[in-house]
Amino acid sequence: MHTSSDVSIANALAAATERLRAGGGDTPRLDAEVLLAHVLGVARAALLTHPDRALTDEERSSYDVLIGRRARGEPVAYLVGARDWYDLTLQVTPAVLVPRPETEGLLERALAWARARRIRTAVDVGTGSGALAIALARALPGAAVYATDLSPAALDVARANARRIDPALNLTFLHGDLLAPLPEPIDLIVANLPYIGEEEYTGLMPDVRLYEPRAALVGGPEGHELIARLLSMAPAWLRPGGALFLELGPPQAAPALLAARAIFPDAAIRLDNDYAGLARYLVVDIARWAARDDAHHDSGRVPGRVQPAFHGACAGGDRVVRQQARAGVPPRLARGQRGLARPHRAHGNDAGGSRRHEPLPVHRAARGGGCPSLG
């Protein structure tokens, strides 16, 4: 039996909003609405059209628990178990990073490239919740899409999302390190790898640092180590005419660009900005790449690993800055200054948050006056 309390939707929202505001929440009203809509099993709009509807004692108790957890910093997406991203509603757990809108920009660039070609294979490296892989497989039904991750728990979440969204997707999940589990060469590599450094990690907002998986955030001591490894592995796996699309933080823009040019000297390489005007996407198009291993790739055998040397990519800080300037990297990023306004990421809508913004992790730039070390 469900007994009614004397608390209406309007009153519950007002009290929860004040509680979250007192706890330092950025968007307390929106969080309060998302969580109450989740408890009641309705869309947020229903809260506005039925403000006088009384909560049952059970609903009120459940809502109080969720508001308490949110007030302590737990992400809304984990509390409701889902996040709207692109045209998908993804289930998320603390085993995976909460998908961010910046990654939609990565997907859009990769799809624009792929749709202009007849690609046979694509891979999402470090798939997490499966967001990129599922979106790629839905948009490219003629391609075999792979998704790799080192975390078995993350792969469980990704597989569950794929089964729920479309069990017929041509999508294969593989457990392992970066490109190593792949069974064949690839036309398109897409990756949003961890790119936070150890020092930067300690300064992240509590709702990110205390709740989201550290392994999905930290890319190594300096943060760019995984990006460097992926770039080093890519020539052995990319088919001639393939491409690589990476999401990164502004501090990685300069060293990643230099590394990509050293590894792919004949490729078309560019850095794109996100909607905030910050360097966010590295694109490496191998249209002119010298196909040293054409016969090897065409044979269908799995290619071996290539580890190009990074030495000689730059010589001295001034040369680095000049190269970065020609590539459109702002000088203050090239010099490694840290007085940048921290960009923000937005929540999804009803599932996992109401477009509220949370800090996007930004890690340490390469220190000025020397060649960035890429591990």
C-alpha cells in the first residue's frame, strides 16, 4: 500500500533545489528535476504540468536518498543509470566514464569522413560505454565495427548497450590493449582515450575525481602517454587511405600534432576546435600514406607492430612553438601556460542530467622550452 505524503512535486523540488544549492551544486534546480522525474518515472515536463501532485511516502523517501547522494557529489548519470548522448540513450555505471558532448564532435567528424568513402572496417579504441562504437555501427551498416577496451566491466556495459539498442549491429567487442586485439587491418580508427596527467587528476572536480573511473581519465604521468602509444601502433593497422580521429585536451594538441607528423609525414593532418574554440580533435588522413605494407595488408594477415621513433621530431622550444603556431595552436597552449579558463562539459537531457555543465578535465600542457616527451 502506497500512502501519500503532504509534500507536492513543487514543494519537493523547491526543498531539493535549496539542498543542492547549499551543497555547492552548479545547477541544483535541473538536477532536482531530473532526479524527481526518474523517481516518478515521468518526463521532466510532467513535473511542470502537475506541480500539485502529492508524492507517496515511498517516492519521497527514494527522492531524499538520491538528493543526498547528489549533494555529496555523485554524478546524476550514475544515479539514474543512463545518459542521453547523440541520438542514443546509454546505460552507464561507475565502471565507465559518463559520455560527454565533446565526443559527439569526434563522432560527427569521423562519420563525415567515412560516408564519403566505402570503408570496410572501423574501430573504437577504449570504447567505455560503447557510445562511439554503437553510433558508428548504426551509421555505417556496411562496415564491420570493432570496439576494444582493457576493462572487462566496461565491455559488459558496452555489450549491454549494444544489445538493448540494436542486437543486429555488425559490432564486435574485444578485450585487450588499444589495437592489439584486432583481427584485421582497419580503415577508420576513432578514439577518446584517457588523457589526464597524474598531477592534473588531483585537481579535478570531486564529482569527477571521486566517482568516475580513474583508469578512464588518467592517461599516464603526463596524460598523453596512451595517445602516443596509439599513434605509434596505428601505421601497422591502418589500411592505405585510412584515417585516425582522436579526441584530446588542449594541452595535448601540440605534442600530439608533432608526433602525428613524425609518424605520418605524408598524411593530411589537422587539429579541429570544439564548440568552445579549444583544440579538441586530431585528424590524421592517410590519403597519401606510402603503402609500405600493401601486400601484407591485402593478404588478410594481422599486421605486426610498428614503433616509430619520436626523436628528431623537434629541436628546442622555439622551434616547437613555431611549428605549433603554423598548425594553429594558440601560443599560450604551446608555451604550456596553465591560466586557462577550464572548459565545461554538458549533461544529456532527461537521462542522466538536464544539459547541466560539469568541468571538463584539463591536464598539464607540455612545458615550454623543450621538445614534448611522448613516452
